[in-house]
Amino acid sequence: MTAPLLTVRDLSVTFPDSNGGLEALDSASFTIYSQEFVCLLGPSGSGKSTLLRILAGLLQPTAGEFVFAGGQPKIGMVFQQATLMPWQTVLGNIMLPLELDGVREEERRARAQELVELVGLQGFEEAWPRDLSGGMAQRVAIARALIHDPDILLLDEPFGSLDALTRERMWTELSRIWQARQKTVLMVTHSIGEALFLADRVLVLSQRPGRIKLDLKVDLPRPRRDDIRYTAHFGRLARKLKEAIE
Amino acid sequence: MSVAPEPCSGVFFDSQPACPVSRPAGLPCEAFFLQAMTTNPTRKHSPLLTRWTALLSLAAAFVTWELVSRYGGLPAFILPAPEQVASRFWRALADGSLLTHTAVTLAEILLGLLAGTVAAMALGYAVAKSRLFERLVAPYLVASQAIPIVAIAPLLVIWFGPGMFSKVLICALIVFFPVLVNTVVGVRAVPRALHDLMRSLRATRGQIIRRLEVPAALPVLLGGLRIGATLSVIGAVVGELVGADKGLGFLVNSARGQYDTALVFVAVFTLIALALALYGAVAWLEKKLLSWQESHA
Ligand SMILES: Nc1ncnc2c1ncn2[C@@H]1O[C@H](COP(=O)(O)OP(=O)(O)OP(=O)(O)O)[C@@H](O)[C@H]1O
Ligand SMILES: [Mg+2]
């Protein structure tokens, strides 16, 4: 096993509200190793998005801490709702992280073009976000999260609004990118199948306040193909996850 | 794309009246009113038809003017005929006086617009970003709106002299408030999700302003500028009428003193042209900068 990239200790979050605070996350502890693909599963409201927001530095935890080995990492984040800048074209949106890093225009364009092809948006480079469907917008957001070669990808249900066919293509692509570029991924999903298809490990959060209820190693062989879901081992793992979520 | 009326949570004042009409979701109340005031609700008509109606109504007004001045029995110092005004216009143009006065007024307007806009945007940004700062300055801002600029214009001319500076100041003051309000509304309306995105990418303060807040606030800001541009013409003329030795407002005053009513007409028409040109310039800017918006597509 590789070295830990992220260590999370007793992370708790309480949102202030009128009756004494809403506990969203309750002393979550886990470790993510470098180049690992981890999926985060849990019922709605269990604090999955909240956890990702903390790790991205968007939210202060009420208690606990988390440490990235090697200091502040570069983050590629896909939010639950596609957040595109409406005044930028598809290409402009994808290039944003490189622009902030001060990368030259030509290189920005070249890399953005590669990603446009990866997410299958050829011909829409100059389209405005208002003209995109939900799934297309989400693919732009995925391309944007990948372009600056981040150390860790934080994905919040990135394929939620895609059709089944595109989703499965994106699974394969994401697996490929993850392996080729040796990324570390923490991905929230609602789909047990998706988690088992992609992840090395699945963390299950309990009902609110979320605490880590199960940390399941997915020892399915790679590369995983579509028919892996019909194997007995896949079924066993799926059942364990299902029981943990309920 | 309309929502039911909902109470506005205010800029500056917490107790604002609810919007009496439905407005597009996500558009703050203040911005909606400003837009409603400045956009043409009959946009549905074909542009050609609208243009022809406008021309026709202009022609009708012109003919009426011609007829009244010819058969109305009014002396020329009350109502000069169109051709008298035209020849006065050529004369004023030929001796260079019209251009000189127009240049002075235009300079006052542009400088005032620039100064007022820059100041309003800076202050508006601070107000939008800090509740504490808003509480500190809001009473003064609201109170300052109660002062009619027209009434304190003489005071400003007394203090700062009859030169250009006092007019620039009046323009700046008159432009200040609408631009300020729109800056606050625009900056506050930047979606939180986009702020999160920028922060997750470790964008610097300057990058957030340039890449996010300015473009996001631009539509509302330009709406404020459009109002400000028209108001600043009024500001300059008021200042010149109170006391000046140059400018179109001064020209109106001195022509009136000599019963040269045709020249008053010339000055007024020039002012109208100036105001329209400024308005058009801002509208052009909007079209150019906001091409990503549906309504400008
Ligand atoms: N900024 C906030 N202020 C107050 N409460 C919040 C805030 N953000 C989240 N919450 C609450 O915290 C809880 C967890 O929210 P979170 O968005 O993390 O859930 P989730 O697991 O991502 O759910 P879903 O699967 O529906 O996306 C919810 O009850 C939510 O209402
Ligand atoms: Mg969520």
C-alpha cells in the first residue's frame, strides 16, 4: 500500500440553527492513501457534501482535523450542481483553473481541447452554458476539475444527471484517467453499482449525524468490465453496502 | 420564468416593501426596478415596425411645430420656426461657439460620470462585502439621497467657483447613488457556488474580483451606469444654469437673456443629442459585454 495522502481525525460539524445546532457530521475518521479511489456512500443528508466541502477548505469543521501529506494539495472539485460561469463559453469554463495558475493561452486551449474530447463535447466549445443540458454542463464541470492536474479529485455525485449510457462511458474514462495519471479520488455517490465499479474502498456514512459506519475494501480485479456486476463477489459486496446504508 | 412576489431583503434598509410585481427568479428587487425603468417593454414588436412608428411620430411633431410657428401668430422669441433654429444652428456651428460649449459640457459629464462611477463602485464594493461597513455608512447614504442636488448646486458653485470643477462634482454626486446601489446589488448577487469554486481553486482576492465578481455584477452595474449617464447630463446643465461662463447650460441662459430663442432651441437639442448618445454608448457596451445573456442573443 502507498503512503497516506489524507488523514482525517474525528471531524465533526455542527451548523448553527435555532434549536441548539444541527449536527451534520459526527467524528468521522479515515485515511485515504495516495492513488486510491475511494467512494463515499450514505443516505441523503448524512453529510457527504459537507465532508467534501471541509476537505476543499470551503468550510471550517467544528471539531477534529485533517492533514494532507505534503501540505496544501491542488484540488479538482466537481460540485453536486454544475457550477459554470454563465459569461464564459464551454472552453472558457474548462480553462479557468489554468487561467488562475497563469498558464499560457495556447497551452490552455490545447489542454482544454483534449478534455473536451474526453468528455464528448466536441462542437460545443464555443457554446454558452445557458444552451447546455444538465448532463452536458456536468461534463464541462468534470473536464474543468481535471484540467490542472490536481493531486486529489473531490467529486460530489458527478454523474448524477447523466443518462445511463454516458454515465457508464464516464466510469470507464474516469477509471482510465485515474490509472493513467495516478490520481487520488474521493467521490460521493448514491449508487452502489457505481461505487463497486470504480472504487478501491467504499466508506459508508450513517444517517445524520454522519459517522463512518463501514469501511469496505473492494477487492474486485481490474480492469473492471460491465459484466463484473454479475459475479458472485460483486453481489456479496453490494449486499454488505446495502445493509450498511439501511 | 417569474416567481411569486416575495419580500425583498434590502440593500441598506431591512424593511423594504415587497415587490408588487413578479420578477425573474434570482434578480434582486432593486435591480428589477431599475431594469424595468430602463428597458423597453414593447421589445416584442418587430424592430422595423418600431423604428417606423418612431420616425412617424417625430415627423408629426415636426410638422405640428412648423404649422404652429407659421400660423400660430407667435413671435419668434416665443416660438422660432424650425428653419430659424436650423440656420441658427449652422451659424453657431460655423463660428465655433456651439462646439466649444458642447465640448465643455461633454467634458464635465464624462469626468463627473467617471469620478462618480469609480467612487460609487469602490464604496459599493466595500458595502457589499462588509455588513459592518454597510451599517456604518448606510445612514449617511440614505440621508444623502434626501438632499436634492438641484437645491445644493448653488452652494457647490459658491464653494468651488463657476469653473468646470463644480459641475463635475454635481455630475459625480448625481451619478453616485444609482451606481452605488447597483454595485451593491450586483456584487451581493454573485452565486455562492461560484465563490466556492474559486476558493477550491485557491484563487487570490484579485482573481476573485476580476474573474468572478466583476463579470457577475456587470449586468446590474451597467444598468446603473445607463441611469447615471442620463442623470449626469442633467447634473451638468443644472450646474451651468446656476453659474458658469461656458457650456450648453450657460448658452441657454445667455441666449435667453438676449431673446435669442432659436439659440436656446439649438442648445436644448444638442443636450438631447448628448444624452441620447451617452445612453446609446452604454447600451452598446451592454450589448457587447453581455452577449452571454439570453436577452442579448
Ligand atoms: N450551510 C449549511 N447550513 C446549515 N445546514 C447545512 C448547511 N449545509 C448542509 N447543511 C445540513 O447538513 C446536513 C448534511 O448536508 P449535506 O449536504 O452534507 O448532505 P448530503 O449527504 O450531501 O446529502 P445529499 O445526498 O442529499 O446530497 C443536511 O441536514 C443539511 O441540511
Ligand atoms: Mg450532497
